Amino acid sequence: MAISLNEVVLQLEKYLPRDLETPYSQYATVNFVPGLQDREFIEAIVSERQSQLAHLTCEMERVQCAFTKLEAILAKLQETKSRVRQSMVSHHALTSPARRVPPEVLGQIFYHCLPKSPYITPRNVECPMVLTQVCRHWRAVAMATPRLWSSLTIHLHRATRDDCRPEYDAWLARAKSVPLAIRVLNDMDTSDPDLTRRLSSVADWLRPLVARSWDLWWHGPSLQNLFVSGGGGAIGSLERLRVTSHRESPSIYIPTAANRLRSAYLQCLNFDLQSLDTVILPWEQLTELNMHFALFSSSVFLRLLALCTGIRNMILSCLCADEEQLNDLRTVVPGSIVNYAIKRIEIKMIRAGLGFVLDALLLPALEELEICFCYHDKDVWPHAQFLSFLQRSRCPLKKLTVRNNKHAVSCFAEYREALPSLCISTASQV
């Protein structure tokens, strides 16, 4: 094929007219009227050109036919090349070190591919579901790795449906005996006339899952008696609890059977927390506590410091004290609220009363204190009470952060003199 084409190229001149010039070419652009004899010569030239055109057209059709065949041959060659390459790659993959990775190691790699959020919402395009769609081996490893299935987000309105609950059950069954991390979204329709029966049914279904959980996030209206069981040990594995709500006060009852619970996060930004009557937790065993409410009673804060004897880190907002609470705080004996364990406190203040709170405290282990005032530079900084608190507690305070209160800046030098290693920072916070 290549030799034949080369010969055609070399002999191309034989197929092409060499000289198209005639004695009459010069008259093409002028008004020339040929005579009778000239007309005969011109007609002979036209006839010759017609013959040449017919011959060239024939040759072009032959070349076009050959070109079409060559295109078909090229396409076939490209297809064959692609299949050969694919065969080479697939056979080369057989010797890849990745194929020799033990299933246990591959399962660990899969675990690190999970979404960063600890509560997985099942989707076919995300891990772990997407791992089951790669090949049979990966699917087998993924299905046999319990930790991949130990995290889940549950929507209660879906969990009440007969076609959805088995999907949740199948997912969590793959987790086997691994402790669970579950987020429950109570998105039930409160106008449903059958709501009571549905909630009772879903509560019975949830209790065994809660009993298997080390990490639980509940969002939405509370579900009564969720943490109560006849055996008294329904939540013995629970280590971290998060309860959030937008509409109503949280009602939480965690019995003392939750002896592993160490971290609690409570948030309801539309509720004023004035007491702990509806929040029952094993306070003495907590080491970390986050509580965020529209208003947070200063008296409740002092009560928590007295109850949480093992607490290490506490973050609260928004701390306040109305006139009645201020009167109660004035009667508190200075240094009567003692906590020997707490190392870090972060609070947001929205009303006056910080000075009385500081007067009540004795915190010998405190290392870091952050106070943010919600209203920029409105409240007076309680310098005397804070200095008295430092002297009374004799704590190893290493870091003090005061936000949105310029009145505190002039006092920092005296604090550094009292604690030379103290790091102080101040900043405005939007």
C-alpha cells in the first residue's frame, strides 16, 4: 500500500495538464471578437478542457474511494490499538502491589476515605456506598468492614416509613458490634393526627440503636423516655452527647447508667435557660461541656461549676443576670463556688453581673479564660473583682482573652505583674 501510493505521488505529473496557456489566454480580460478561423481553434481548446476535466474528475473519485477505504482501515487500526492497550493495562494491573494489599489494610484505607462529618448521610456518589461500586473485591471488603457503616444520619419522618426503615437497619447491621455515631433529625410533622403512635413506634426502634451509640446528636423536639429502659443500662456506651433545637426548650434526661458520658453539647438559641430542672445529666462525670442559649442564667453557671466536679473545659453563652439574680449573687459568699478540676472557661456575657460571678468563684486549676462581651465596650470591666479572683484562686492562669471591652486594656499591666507568665489578648468580635 505504501509503495503504490509513493508511485502515484512520483508520477502525479502524468495525470495533470502541464500547460494551460494558449494564444488566446491574453484576451480573457479584454473585449476580443474572434474570427471564424480563431473560433475553430477556441472550440478545440474548450473540447480539450472538457476532456481534461472529465479525466480529473474520474481520478478524484478514485482517490476519494481509496481515501474512504483508508479511513476505515485507520479506524479499525485505532480500535485494535485501543483494545491492545486495554489488555496490556489490565494484565499489568494483575501484578500491581495494590492487589496484594491485605483486606484489613484496604478496609483501613477505605475508612480514611469517609466524609469528614462524623454523621454520614447515605449517598451513592459518596463513601462508603461508592466503594461498593468499583469491583467485586472492593465491595466485599467494604461490606466486611464494620467501621465504614458505624455512622449514620437518621431522619425520623423516613424512619417511620415501612420502605425506609429496613434501609437504616441494613446499613447499621453491617456495623456489627462496633459502637455507633448517630445523628437523629426529628423532622416529624407535628400536625400529623397519628403522631403519637408514630413517635412511640420510632422510639421503640431507636432505643437499641442509642444503646449501641458512643456518639449521639439529637436535633429537634425531644422524644420522651428515649433514654429509659427496663434494664437501666440502655446508654452505657454513650461518651458524647449533642442536643440542639430551634423551637422549644430542651428536655433531657440521661440517667446515671451513662457512666462513660464525658462530653455534652446543648444548644437552643431561642430559649432562656433559668434552671436545670429539664436538663438531667450525670454532671459530676463530664469533662467537657458546651451550652448555648439565648440567655444563660449566671446562677445556673455557678450551679454547674459546683455540680461538674470533673469538668476540664466549659463553653457557655450568653451569660446574663437580671435584677433578681443580681440580688441573689450579692448574697453568695466570696469563693464559695469551688471547682478543683476546670482548666478552661469560655463565656459570652450579654448583661451585667460578671463581677458578682467572679466574686463567687474559686478555681485553683484554671489555665485559660476567655470572656466575650456581646455589646461592644458597653459594660464596665470588673477589675477589682477579677484581681481578687486571681489572688483568691492562686490559679496557674496562662492565657486571658477579653473581647469587645476596651475598658479592660488599662488593667492588663497589673495582671501581668501578678502573673508574669500570663499571655493576654484582646480583640473585637463581630
